[in-house]
Amino acid sequence: MKLIRKVKIINDLGLHTRPATCIAKILQDCKSAVTFQLRKEVVNAKSILSLLMLAASKHSQITVTIEGDDAKEYMEKVVNAFETGFGE
């Protein structure tokens, strides 16, 4: 199964270390391939450093792609994290 969704960064500091760590923790047991795309840059969403390399600021729209058997479960978790501003 392959799922693709766009999410918007709503927290003031963008995708900095704390949200990147939150995403990596959410995805640590995910068996699917997960990528985030911002502009032409595509990164492995399970890597904190890769997420930070996106340099995504507030209001940036990220395309989340999850491909694998557990895609639906993890897409819900990732989208929820973005919609709640990573608890900030």
C-alpha cells in the first residue's frame, strides 16, 4: 500500500530538532518506507538529520509518502503529529 498526503507545519519554529525527534520516534517501529518532500528535496523521514536538512519553516507544506504494509497506521500518526504542532 502506498499513501501520499500533504501536511502543513503549524508550529512557530518549523521542523526543528524537537519535532524531528518526535517524527523519528513515531516511525521507529514502522516497517514501511517513509519519505518527506519539500520543494525538490526528498528525505528519509526516519532520520532526524535528514529531516533537519529540509530546513522546513512555519507554513511549509511537506508531502508525506509511506509505502508498505503498515502505511495506513503510520500515516495517521504522522498527520496527527503535524496537526497538533508536535505538542508545542
